[in-house]
Amino acid sequence: MKNMSARGIVLTLIAAGSVFFMSTSMVAADSSEAQDLAATVSQLEARVAAQDAKIASQDKTIAEMSKDKPAAVAPSAVDRQQVEEIVRQVMADSATRPSLSGDHPIAGYDKGFFLGSADGNNLLKINGLFQGRYIYDHLRHNRTDDTGGFEVTRAELVFSGHALDPTWKYQLQTGYTSTGLAHLQNAFIEKTLGCGFSVTVGQFKVPFWQEYLVASGKQQLVERSLLSAAMPGYTQGVKVDYFNNMLHLIGAVGEGGRTVVRNSRWDSDATEIGAAARAELLLLGDWKQYGEFESWQGDKPMVVIGGATHYENAQNGTVNGDLMQFTLDGSAKLGGANLFVAGLASNDEGGADLDQFGLLTQGGYFVTKDVELVARYEWMASPDVPSELSIISTGVNYFFAKHMAKWGLDVGYAFNPVDDAWDSTATGWRTDSGGHAGQVVVRTQLQFSF
């Protein structure tokens, strides 16, 4: 046993002790049992010896392999102090941060800053939008009246999320326009009912004109078309949605949206009641792609067709008449290029009893992953208006970080005089007097959102 290892010696002593204990406590046992026990001990000793030999062989192999390698340099005392200091700093920092478990809140950024409870039942998300714009308007008949200037078109904050549980959602959107006045936009509570249904109560956009339903921060040109300026805006009321993988149905009843009165008192609107219904069918792609016009390079194709109707019944004793509108639209995306087309038919019995028919088509093409060329044509006509609206606009977008940071430029040209039935100074277009065509509007904008 000269070369036996320490483990072998220990096992031998244990085995020997076991033999001694058994031999002294079992004096009545016959000699054959003692012999069997001794044989078992011998087998254990042989196995331990074989294991020691194997370990020794492995140690020898490792030593030969590391002969040509430089010995590892032990860390100095300075190195140890630096490591210990870093560890202390990390531990001190972690002690100041709340745990993600238990009742501690969670916070961070995910397409907006958020604060929520750890159980997921409460969430507050904060988003913001800034649009700084320069507009230059050239009236062909009166060059001395050319006008240009800067403005903050939109400065908005959006608070959204859910409370109690994820089925109780809310949104509050407010901010300032270029008029300098504060305005309330979306302000509603939405309850998810299950099976694809949800109900919304409060102030929201009338579910009618798709260009207007797309958020201001996700428009393809610097500003929406003049057709959009003539569409119903916000209403206060009740909305019911049904949503599945292919179909989206919306029905709303409220105060109408003709005058775009926001946050109005119950008796201050000139409409007795307003109703709107919209249907959208996803033929290809994903619903997530439908919330913006852009088709980014590499995106999968998407095709959606939609249609809507809107009706308002005039309040008794007012000059407003009944309003009836219809629209059909289609959106197509091809992974770097897009096309949007919408048509309109409208009958407004109030005031001048105006019938309107309109067409809007716009699209874009990414020449690089960050540079998009865009174009739009808008047309509107009415038997009650001397001249048709006919405007073409072209432009370019540069995306620093998609819609979060974006610079845009567009130039619009009016083939016909812009009548006061169509103009919208907020978009840059003014009324052409004297029947002169050729108005030109140049707009450039820097957009930042979070």
C-alpha cells in the first residue's frame, strides 16, 4: 500500500473499521461472512487504485501540454483593489434600484416612457409630438402678397395606458397648435369586452376619412390634404369596435364632427345627433402596418380596403342642415413603396346646400432606407363652387429614426384658382381672388416625437 492515495487510505480505514465493528458486534456470525466482507474491501481498494492511476495520467498529460505556455501572472494588489472597488460600486447602485418583483413599480422606455405596477394591472405611457414648420405661399396674381413664416404647428402630449386591469384602457391627448391655444383631442375610456369587441366613451375622431384617422405624426407629406380639412373631425359620444385578423368594424354615435368642436358642452353643438360607420378588410399583411402610410424597405406587402358613411342631423333652430357623406379607400404597401387612394361623395344641406365629390391619391418610394420621395394629387368639385380644386404636390422625407425624428419638404401647385370653399390657411393654401390659378405653397418641417 505504499503508493496508495489519501482517498484509498481513508476508504481502507473505513472498510477496516466496518469489518472490526461487524466482527465484534456479530460474534455469532460464521467465518464465511467475514471472508466475503474482506473480499468486498479488497475490490474497493482495487477500484480506488485504478481511479488514482487514471487521475495521475491526466495530470501528466495536462502538464506536458502547458510546458510551452507562459505561466499565468497573478493579479497584483492594485488590480485586486480596482476589481473590489468596481464590485462595491455595482452593489451600491443595485441597492438603489427597485426590484422587479413584489409591489415595486416598473419604469422605462418602449415606444414611449412608461410607469406601471409589477402585476401588470396598471400602466401609464407618455408620448410627445413636436412639429416646427416653415411655410411660403406664392399667389400668382399678386406677388406683393407672397407670404412666408415659421410656426410651431403642433406641440402635444399623449397620456395612455390601462388601469384596474389591461381591459380598462384610457387616452388623454392635449397640446397647442399654431394658434397658440390649448386644445383637447382624444379623451376617452375604452373597455375591452372580449371576442374582438370593445366600447369607447368620450372624445375621439369620427371613424370616416382614413387620411384624418392616421395620426398627425405619421403623415406622408408635411400636412394632410385640403380634402381632409373638409372632413368631420372629433366628436363626443360612444363608439363600438369589432376587430379580428381580417376585419375591423366601427360604429359611433355622438355630437357629429362637422364643426370639429372639441370638448364642448352638451347643449353647445349645432348637431342633434351624428352617426358614423366604417368597415376595413385586410387582404394581405398585418394590421400593425395600417397605422401609417409609409412602407419601409424590407416590410412585407399589405393591402387594405375600407369604406365609411357619416350622417348628421341638424339641431332644430340652427342654420345647419343634414349632412350625408360616403367614402371608399384603399391602401397598398410593397416593401419600400406605397399607394393610397380615397374617394368622397358628400351632401350638406346646411348653408349653401353644398354637394361635393373628391378624389385623393398619394404614394411614396424609398430610394434608400432613410430617404423617401412622395407625391400627392387632390381633386374636389361641387356644382355650387365656380372652380374645381386641383392640386399636385411632390416632396421628400429624410428619416433620422423613422417618425421619431424626421425632416420633410413638399411643394404644391394649384392648377385652378383655390376657392374659399376649399382654402385652409392652416395648411398654407389661401383663397385666389380674381380667378387666377397657379398658387404655389412650399412647406418644410422638422418633426420629433417620443
